[in-house]
Amino acid sequence: MPDDPLSTTFGALADPTRRAILARLADGAATVNELAEPFDISLQAISKHLKVLERAGLITRGRDAQYRPCHLRAGPLKDVTAWLERYRSFWEESFGQLDEYLIELQERQRNNDIESQ
């Protein structure tokens, strides 16, 4: 597992099952059994996913007698968002250029249609 927190978070988010678990926990706390319900994998496999999420700081596990709910801890997602935000201007510029190109293509097509009539 990488040492820097951002890499650890991205590593945890790389798996679709773990992302689905986080999405479920965004709706509220859940036990391991509740988190395992939608998946066709063993409880042991879910526990391994939870350990990865816990190591990345994305979830915490509580304890209330026999009930051990997992909770979403969104702090590391804020760091991911901040990192991705640095690339927003790049994407906005690229989409702007694509918009200009598409408008140019539409004008050419319109001119070709007028000339062919």
C-alpha cells in the first residue's frame, strides 16, 4: 500500500465494490452483513474491502454491544476533490475548444447545404 494518503485513497477507490460500499454508507451507517447484501461475494471478501477502506481513512467502525456499524468518513474524499480541482481548468479549456470546433462544423454543414440547394 502506498505511503501517501492521496495514493492510499485512490487505491481504495479503484475497486467498484468499495465505491459501492461508500455509496451505501453515504446513506447511513451499516453493519458488515448489511453492506454484503447486494453483493454475490463472501462476508470475508467484504471484510477485506472494509479493511482497505478503513486503512484509507474512508470508513470507521463503531461498537455498540454486538452491533458494529461502519460509518462513512468523507475527509479523504475532500483531498481527492481538491486534487482533481487542479485539472478543472484543463477540462474546461478542452471542452471550450470542442464547442468551438462543433460550432464551426455546423456552420460548414449549413453552408454546404445552402450551396447544394
